[in-house]
Amino acid sequence: MEIISKIFLENKAWAADKSNMDKEYFYKLSLIQEPDFLWIGCSDSRVPANEITNTEPGEMFVHRNIANVVDLNDINLMSVMQYAVEYLKIKHIIVCGHYGCGGIKAAMSKDSFGKMDIWLSKIKEVYSQNVSSFDGLETEEARLKKMVELNVIAGVKKIQSSELIQSNPEIVVHGWVYDLLDGILHRIAGGTT
Ligand SMILES: [Zn+2]
């Protein structure tokens, strides 16, 4: 239990820090949630949305899954998107993949991963639709990077084509890739603002 106790201790220290800096911090956060962004990213523990964008609680509505897959039949993601657009009135949707993604690597291998195969099949589909994009890419690393990018581009296109965004065209959809090696975000697709 040592490791769990540490989490509760750290939580107390964090809450005390925030309150020391601004006595009303938690009270103000409790009143209203007005994020400008919906972040759709990978569950990978090395890509925490708030931390890498230097944003605070309240600034970003977050959905994460293995390999930031966008599937318009995913009731979880679709509910998050609808809530973010219609109730939170977010202005930007960010689909963020990352180089070194284990989910992408698994999808690109021929191995079987049990139940996860159903999830990874969405990435395999994107691969099948873009086979020619891999021409001339000789290393595995280059192929995986390309797949990370294509998965983000496919996600952006799916969101742009969704009924929800078609009827809310003021929302800008962005496709980004995060590089684990230097902590930098790169624009890959979608809006530039
Ligand atoms: Zn990942």
C-alpha cells in the first residue's frame, strides 16, 4: 500500500500548494467549467494533456484511449464530443497522437493481442486505406511514424465529417503529433489557429 499512500500524501500537498497560491482556487473551479479545448489523445502515461500544454484544471476537456482512435461508432467518444460541443461550447478539438505509440506498434505487427485486436482493427483499416503512403519508407521507425501521422489525419477527417461538426462548423479541428523524445508538439492536419 506504500505507493497508494504516497498518492494521497502528494494529493494533500498539491491541494495545499494551490490553496496557498490562491485561497479561492478550488471554490472558483467548482463554480463553472469553461474549457476552450477538447483533447482526444492516447492513454499513454507519458502524454498527459494538461502537463504538456501547461494548462490548468478547467482549461481542457480530455478524452483518452489506446492510440487516440477516432471511431464515429464509439459511443464513449461520441458522448464526450457532443457534451463538449453542445454544453461546454468548446471552440477547438485536438486529436493528438505521439511518436513511439505502443498501440500503433501493436496494430502494425502481425501478432494477436486478444480483445485489443478489435480496437486495433480501426488502425489497421487506416493502414489498408493508405498503403501507398509507406512506399520508400525502409525502416520500421519511419513506417511507425507514418502510421502515427496517418492515424491522426484519419481521426481529424472523421471528426470533420461527423454530423456534430457539420452542424457546428465554427469549431476548428486540429491534428497534432507529440514527440516523446523532445516534448514538442507538431501540427499534422486540420486547423492552424
Ligand atoms: Zn500511444
